[in-house]
Amino acid sequence: MIPAGTDRKYTNYDKMAARYGVDRTTAATWSREEGFPELLYTAGQGGLQIYDEDDVHDWVREHHFGSWFQSQRDRENPLNLPKGGPRDLLSLRRIGELEGRALNRPATPTSTLRTYLSPSKGILPLADRTPDDGLQPKVTEPMWFRETAYTYISRPRRTRRTTSSDDNQSGRKAPTKQPAGDEALLDLDLPPGDGTDLLTLQRIGELDGQARGRGKATTVGTLKNYQSRKLLAKPDRTPGDGQEPAVEEPMWFRATAYRFIRRPGRTRRATDTDQSGGLLKLDLPPGKHDDLLTLRKIGEIDGKARGRGKATTVSSMRTYWYNGLLAKPDRTPDDGLAPAVEEPMWFRITAYRFIRRPGKVGGAR
């Protein structure tokens, strides 16, 4: 119960969803992520879960910056961009650096910014200054006024909320509803992330196969079949839909994909499997599911866990990878995600699915 006379602000999943532009399922998923503020108490017969609003707000900014930014759109300079004169000149590279810093991600590549200059997109205005334009001071490359650059960086960024009111207001058709309500969805161990992260059909298949304990990815062909049966909703983003960032293939928001993955039905969890079929029960080092592991580290864990007495070589690991026994890496250099990586890397949960694959396990040597 909220103490009388307190100025402390409180929030719950519904209020989080409204404030940060996500659905209630995503807000509830956040509460299970590392470092999320502690539950203060539950209220009412329905057990409404109450959290400190300021603590949640600070946590969202740290872990889901895109959602936090959406909640700040009515504030002046919410991104704390450096102060300066409106006519200061900024290069394309500097604009990319400032955008990356403001959005808590790597700098936007100049190649990406150049695509935003095209008349068909019109996201970034043409340069305010160009070489040989006869103005002073002379410039040796296209330059933008600070006020032009900041207007671009602070532009509204579209997100999607899975509520009927938003669909009605925007005039868009609501996505196909899943046949089961939230209470019927399975409680599966899925990698954390923003509800508006974009996932390809192939990535959804990898997550679906892992989370539901099949030991291999659900094929794209199978997922398309799910689409035709309306078990998987239509993609949230498609090429040429006029939104940004532009996409080159159909993509789904993480919240949409996770609702599909958590559909009711049979699964094989790690605790349900044995050496006669499914994934093996092996003694593996503890850690977070989204810890990043190199191919060499996976080989070390694989060799030890399966009792060979030595690490599985990197060349053998590459063979497993190329043959599809080890899923594609979750992170690659220049994938635009943070932290940046210098070589292909796998989430711990992905690597452990591979290590626990069916097959002979030797004794310790």
C-alpha cells in the first residue's frame, strides 16, 4: 500500500508500457533482466506489481535506451547534445559520432548517413555548406550547421505499440492476433532485448529452436508455414515501407517474435532431456545467457564438458559451424551493435545448445 504523504512515485507494467511505447509483455520481461529494480510490493486481488518509478526510469535508460528516448520526446534537448552556436559547422563523420553518443550506440557510419541524404528518404537535409560555394570560411568537404544536424539527431523515431488504440489512430491494420492470451503463453528463457529490436525470419527460427529445446533452428520454410496459418504475425517492417532504418527483408519486432516463440505447445527443456535423445545433461560453467563467447572458448568448454580431456580445435569448431551443427554467430564485427566485437561471437545460450548436442560423450581422461 502506498504510504500516505509520500512524494515517491510508483509504476507498474501497464504504466511502463504506456510510458516507453512497448507492450505489457515486454515490460514484464524487463523485470526479469539483470539489475532491474526490486519489487516493492503487490497490490489488489490481482497482485499488481509495484516498482519505484524513478529507479525503473534510470534502469530503462541504461539498458533500453531506445525506449527511454521515446519517453523523452517532449523535453528540450533530452539527449544532452553538446552546446554550441547554431551555425557551427559539423562534418558528416562528426554528426555520426554525435548521433551514436546521443543514442548510446556506436557512431552512425558515414555510408549510412549518405543514404539518408537521398531525396527518396529525405531523412538528413543536404549540406548547408559545400566546397567552392564561395562562402567564408572555406570548407573542404560538405558541412552542416549545428542546428541542422541537431534537428536530424533529435528527429522522432518510429516505434510500434501493440495496442488497438494506436492502430486505430494511425489508420494501420492491427497485426494478426495470436490465438492464445498472454496467460496461455509459455514461460521460456529468451535473450533480453528491446521489444522494438528488429529480427529476421532466420533469427526468429534460431531463437525458436533454442528456446523450445529442439537443438536446431526452426527452418525458414516451417516459419513461413506458421505465417500462412497466422500463428506468426505479419512482419512489422518490410522493404519500402517508408520507415527508418530501412530494411532489406521482412523483419519482426522482438516483442512480436517472442509472442510467437512462447506459443502454447510441446517443448523439450534442458531438464527434460537425457542421453537417449534430445539435448544432453552436461555440467557447464554458469553464466548469463547473453554472455559472448569466442569460437576458441566454446571449443574449450566443449572438450571439457564432453570428457575428451582437451579442447575441441578451432578448425573442428569451424566445421561444425559451416555444417550447421553450431548456429551462426549472434554477433559479428561491424554489425552495429554494442559492445563492438572483433571476431564472430556466440551467446552462451547458443553455444551451450551446441555443446549439449546428442552424441557420444567420453569419460574424463
